[in-house]
Amino acid sequence: LTQDLTGLPPSAEELEAFLSDPDPDAYTRAVDCLLSSPHHGEHWARHWLDLVRYKETHGSEHDPLLPHAWKYRDYVIRALNQDVPYDRFVHEHLVGDRLPPRWNQELGINESLLGTMFYRFVEFYPTPVDVKNEEATIVESQIDAFGKTFQALTLACARCHDHKFDAVSAHDYYALYGIFASARPTMH
């Protein structure tokens, strides 16, 4: 249970306390305790961070750093530990800058804004030869991450053709492209 919920083995003390507890609700209390542990969010955030392609560099040949990427990572951990409803979590990723703020009083920040940082986890070349092609590559990567993360679909291939089995057309792809390209902050 400890391994599943926190990714960590139980300590000797935790194991002994659980095994020596005769209360029939011991298991339920252990689950509640592990779900309230900060390690729960840390463990499960890894899966989400993989979906959105979290990284601390842009991944190109110069490998420039994303100096504040950790703020997004910590936002995801906090959201999981605070049981932020999934629909709110998704909205914060897609339009967090347009939502009423979800204030973190302790840190004095608007958590809603941090979700939109997932748009920045794209490969980026600081000195592209063809700037317009680089912008197209960035938007395509954002659409691909959006589709895989929030719809479990590969949308990037609709750039060239309609999907055969999914109701995604090239027209849909370029409608998304227009939205992403117009909302995209400058990368330079």
C-alpha cells in the first residue's frame, strides 16, 4: 500500500505500527494517512509530468535551461496533494490565465496561472535558421502534447491528413493551430 500510494517502502516503525494495530479500521486509516502524505503527490505527479513532457531544458543542441520549470512541477504536486478537482486542473492547463484565481495563501501566488506552463515544454532552438518553421514546429509540438494529454489522441498527424478512425480532420488541426499560434507567447 505504501509503495503504491507514495512510491516509497514503509519505514520499520510504520510497518510495526500497522501490524500491531488490532483495530479493524487500521487499513482505512493507513490509506488516509498515505493519501495525506506529501509523498503521494510527488509519486503520482511523475505520471502527469511525463504526459505533458516536463523537462528543465528545451532539449535542443544548445540545451538552454527553463529556469522556472520547477514551479510547474511543484504546482502539479500541490494540486494532487490538495485534491484539486480534475476538471479544474485541466482548465488551469488550458486557460489558467482566464480563470478566476485559485490563490495559494501560503505562497501568495495564483495557482491557476501555473498550469499554462505546460505549453512551454517544447523543443526549442535559440538560434533557428528558419524562424517561421521553428514557430510551426513549436505549435505542432504543443498541439501534439495537448491531444495526447487531454484527449488521448495523436493530433499532430492530422496536419497532413484526416484521421481514418478518429473524428479529427486536417481542418480541425488547423483550427487548433490558429488558436495555439495566436495565444503563443514569443519564444525569443
